[in-house]
Amino acid sequence: MATTSCDVAVVGAGLGGCFLALLLARRGRHVVVIEQGPSIPSAGADFLKPPGLRVLARHGLADLAGRHGIRRDTIRYYHDGDPIQECRFPDGGFLIQPYRELVELIYASCAMEGVEFWFDASVDDIATDGDLVQELTLTDGRRLRPGAVVGADGSRSVVREVLGVDQVVTPYERLIMRVATVPLTAGIAELNRLYFSSEGWLAYLYPLDRDEARVFVGLPPEDDRMIFEDGIPILMDQLKKFVTDSFDAFDVLGPASWQRIKVSSLRVGAYHRGNAALLGSAAFACHPMTGMGMSYTLRDAEILADCVTAAAGDQALLDRLLHLRYETRRADHLELIDYGDALAGTFHDRAAYLASFRPDLHIHGGSRAAALQPA
């Protein structure tokens, strides 16, 4: 089968992969995106906070995304039913939008810029010469010779494995997460509310669009086994102990279908080798309590696009630029991961949680990260 050449191969068509492909294509690069699924992925967060919105704005996408999403500027937090604080977001607040819808918007822009997408395509082998990736072979026999490769292929990244990058995955074993999509009620539409209990439970309720809402429930593993083996009525009884100001939600939670989601942190030893780099959850993962994962990934894609563009096909220069400009992002990500660990480990204790809560990270993405944002 014939071999195709391109400037950049992006493995994974999620948010980070699609956004990076768009930025590179706009700068005249021939980009091929390889996605193992039949279409763009649908699983991901629904939130984009101010740092991510600023990235989209720099590339003319913020208004487009905003037209299809819900803008909010406040989240109210409760502990054992009592309000304990409000987190207010300046400059237009944050955006709620189903993950797939946001990626589809970027995917449509990619199509207009000539990005090639190879769906139902899995990488079978990656040939290297020293630190440089030379060729990708797909399971269907197709071959791709890229000038640079970006692994945006998730927590089980094939690219990361080939690069030999060390990883540490830490499951949040004491907090099982469940999610359900339910009809929107007036109480949920009124305000985003995040509830904690001293018994180690949490519940987050927010509108998804004009008709539907998303509800996350977190609970200890022993309670999860009891609840989801013995029946939903027990779940309602437990939630009513600490979920207040959202009483009408119980009318729609009973018949809901609850899906378990795996939540882990991910730390890796390096973000690149030679002409290959990692992006998104192939590079890092933090607890969703931070709400910053997608915003950081968009900024990372922006930095990667700058490095690839500046290298202009010089693979040795690309290696140096990634070391200087991209590896430094690990410090920001580790700070965010540690912050997520702190939130997940303290939310059952009101005083400890409030002491752990950092508005600079929660709203702005950290003082250091904010300083790194271009004007």
C-alpha cells in the first residue's frame, strides 16, 4: 500500500488533537489526524473556563462556541446542605457545552482548512530512528511518514508507549463517580450547585442545554456497591440528606440511567522525544473538580503549534523548541494535579476543603499559568 507524507500526524481526534490540527493547517501545514473511532470522540468534560475561552478567542472561535453553549458566572458550594461559598468568574464567566458539540465545531473548521481525518484507523506500529519517529503503520496497512507526530490519543496513548515515557496513574479509589443526563428542572437551571457531605459524598447539578441537565454523584466505593446493587431509591434517600435548594431534581433523578466513569490522575516523565510530543490526557490528567483540564489542553495545543511552526520542518530545532517551550508546561500541570488531589481528599471536611480551595487555580488557571498567557 502507498505511503503518504505529511508535515504533522496527530493521533487522536479529541479536543486537543482537533484544535492543534486547526492551528497548524491555518499556518499552511499538511496535517493528518488519525482516529481509531468512526467519528470524533464524545466523552469529555462539559466545561471551558476563562483560560480556555481566551485561547479560543485568540483564534476567532470563542463567539462561535458561545452561540451554542450556556454562559455562567457563578458556582455555589454546599457542605451538609449549608452554603459555604460562591465562586464567581469574571470576564463573561465560563462556558457549558457538551464536549462532542465543542469538538464538532472545531472539526468543522478543520475541514474548511483542508485537514485530513482518517477515521476507523488504529496505529499498529511506529518506526523510529533514535529519538525521531520516521513512519506510522496503521492496522489496515496504510503508512504515513510525518515530519512531526503528536500523541493526543488519551490515557492509554500508543505514542507515549513507543516514546518510552514513564507514567504514574493514580486512581481515585475512595471516590467512585457516576453521571446521568436528565431533563432540565427549574432548580438546576437557576444556578450551578456543587454539594458535599461529611460522609464522603458529592453531587454536582448543572444545565447542559435548554432541555437537559447533567448530574454527577461521587461516593465511597462501599456505598456505590450498596446503592447500585440494591436500587436507586436508596440513592435518593442518601442525596436528600445533603442536597438542598435543588429539590425538584429528585423528580428526574429516580428514573435516570447512571454510568460509572473512571477518574485517575496521570503524571508522566516527559512530554516529548525528538519530533514527537504528547497532548491532553496522553500527557496529564487531573481530578475533574479542578474544571481546568480542557482549558490547559487548549493552551498546550497553542504552544505545540507555535513550536512546530517555528521549527519549519527542522526536526533538531523542533526537539530543542519542545524542550524549551513545551516541557515547561509540566510544572503547571503538576500544580493542577496536586490541586485536584487536595480537593478530592478534603471535600468531606468543610474547613479543610475551604483551606485547600485556590481561586487563582480554580478561576484563572494559576498565577504562573496566567503569567504565561500571551497578551
